Amino acid sequence: MNGGWRAWLRLFAVQGTWNYERMLGVGMGYAAEPLLDDLKTVDPVRHTEAVVRSAEFFNCHPNLAGLALGATARAEYDGVPGAQIVRLRTALCSPLGALGDQLFWAGLVPLLVGAALVAVVLGARWWAVLGFLLLYNVARVATGVWSLRTGLDAGMSVGGAIAKSWISGAIERVGPAAGFAIGVAIPLVAAWYLEVIGWPGALGALAVAATGVAVTRWFGAALTAVRFALLALVLLVLFRWVLP
Amino acid sequence: MTDLSGSSAIVLVLWGTIVGLDLVSVPQAMLARPLVAGTVAGWLAGDVEAGLRVGVLFELFALDVLPVGAVRYPDYGPATVAATALASDSPWQFAVGVSAALGLVLAVLGGFSLSAVRRANARAIQRHSAALAAGESGAIRRLQYASLARDAGRAGGLTALGLACAWALAEPVAAMDRSTGLGLTLVALGCALSAAIGGAIRSAGRGPRLRWLGAGALVGLLAAALR
């Protein structure tokens, strides 16, 4: 089976056709095309069926999509019945989504953002931004290569490979680290803005912050942080307009 | 706001397009994070400090977002680019608040535009359903490229709209009295802090992460006091 590197590159755009019906499905089909090319000469009918399956509904975290892509492509070459491959795809959606969300969106990204914010406040400026981009993308690229290779090697037994992999251990470590980094960053960032404004202004901003935390928790989804912010800004403008 | 030349405006629209594409479609390299989008936009507009101040502010708002599943969330990338353009060349204490207001409106619009693109993608797939059922690889490729172009158009349009609004607002903002400008900045900062704190507490849950968040906050407070 050839086309691994082209498939890996195409995985960067796996969410390109994101939609509410097939979600990542068409993007997965696009990434699968180079992997399935060799099947065309071996078994054209099987190739057509595989292409149809590759673009059906699928959803998971984009950085772990390679696991499902590799596993299903391997299964197509191994002659696994189509219905079984469809079941494998469906079964992988939730675990890969949950693992990827915890590892990246709730773990690595806030950890690196928190660290970058601290670095900006401490004067690193451009280096903070470049360091953030470099560290995230090294982790993301390495995960993408590992995902596709593991999927291609494991085929139908990809579930076992995921269970034995480093992912669960990484999630256990990265979550608390992210919490710590964000915890350090928030007071430092607040001080970075407020140190040049003075105590009365600082107390006003902190009062708005406390009010925002309280009311957005109280109202839940009905009053998001952005809605609260827009409301507060409009109220201030009206207040200044009425009492110039 | 910096008196942007035509070429600078085009470069900012291009950067906003890249940033908007990066959020979901390609390559998801975190260029869409406000810290990155704002700093680069500040450099392009000739005021890196404004880019950092606006970028960090929107980064606090973005910490409240967990982009999972089909949830609709604000698109802070192009919004940060336009807000940075508005804040550039002015003292940040008086400009960041108005820029934040513009950016937040654009971010909400960006969230709606993302949903519109997703619905358009679904309609395109329905139109090509026969080709997909026949296993035509060409149809998959065409759908993918058309969807990417759709998202690029969305991001570019959103950035251009934001820059047009920034251009229209530049004069009234320059004429605004400083106490109102400072008040808006303080309110925007307070709201951004509330978003970051709320998001951090929600993400922490009740497990060990909450304890680590608390420990981090203590270290952060100590470091802020010692600065």
C-alpha cells in the first residue's frame, strides 16, 4: 500500500468539508484516496466500494483521525467484509473524539496557551508566540504520523492498539498541567494590563470580572461570556451618553 | 487606527483569511488563536504592542471555548485581526475597549458564518450524492476544494467587513474622550477575565485539575505581586 505521506498531508484538511450530515466524512474520503489507489489495480470493484465507505459519516478529533483512516484502509486491503469496516468506523468515532478532545482541546492547547501568556507578560513577546506555535505543531505532527502508522499497522485490531498506547497516560498528565498553567496565567495577565491603570480602575475591572463569573454561571448558556461582555460594553456607552 | 495603505489592507485581509481557514478547515496549526492572529496583525499594521494587547485580551475570551462536536462558537481569528487594525497607532489603554467591542461583534458573526458554511457544505454533498454513492473520487475532491474555497471566502469576507468597520470607526474613536475609552478598556478586560476564569473552572471540573488550577492561581498571584 502506497500513498501514506500524501494521505498524512491530506489529513491536515480532514475538516475541510465539515458539515452537519457527514461531519468529517468527505474529508476522510479525500484523505483516504491516495491510500486506496493501489486497490484500483488489484480489485476495481472493491476499490469503488471502499471509496464509497471512506466518505460516509464520520466524526472524531482531527488529530487522531489517522488512526481510523489507517485502520480502515488496512482492512480494505485485508479483504475484511464491508459491513465490518463500517462498524469499525462507527465504533471509533466516540473514543477518538473523546480522547482527542481531552488530549488537545482541554489539555495541550490550554497548557501551551497558558505558558505563552505567562511568557508574553514576562517580556518574551514574539518568542512566546513562536514557541507556542512550534511546540503545538511538533506535538500535533508527531501525533498525526503516529496515528496513521498505528492505524495502518493495526487494521481491525486498532482498538487494542489505542488501549495500549501512550494516549491515556498523556491525558492524565496534561490536564492538571493545563489547569496549573492557566491558573498562573490569569493573575499575571490581569496585572500586566492593570499595573499601568491604577487602583480605582483595577478594582473596577476586577468587579466586572467577578460579576461576569457570577452571572454567567447563574444564567448558564443563556448568558455566555461574549453576550455578557457586549451587554456590559453597551451599558457603559449608554451610561456615558446619558451622563456625559 | 493606522492609516492603512491599500496594500496593508490587502495583506491584513489575506492574513485574516489564513487565520479563518486555520480555525476548522486547514491546517489547524493554531494560527487562529487570538494571541497569534493579533501579534502578526499588529506587526502587519505596524504596531506589535497593539497586536499583543488585543491578542491577549481575545485569548482570555477564547479560553472559554471548547470546540467539540457540532457546537457553534465565536470565530476570534478574523475578529482579532480587525480589532488589532482599529487599536493600532493609539495608546492601548484607550483603544483596546472599542476594539474589543468591534471584535466581539465580528466573532459572533463569524460563528454564524461558520454554521452557514457548514450548511452550504451539506447542500453541496446532497447535490453530489449520486456521484458519492458511485464511488467517484473526483466528486470527493471537488467537494473538498469547493468547501475550502467557501471557508476562505467566509474568512476573507469577515476580515474585510471588520477592516471596513474599523476604518469607519477610526475617526469617532479618535474623537472619543479618554475617560470613555479607558472605561471601555476596563470593562472589556473585566469581561475577558470573567470568561477565562469561568472557562478554567468549568474545564477543571472537581478532580485534581481543580486543585492544580488553584495552585497555579496562587503562584500567579504571588508572581504578579512580586513584579
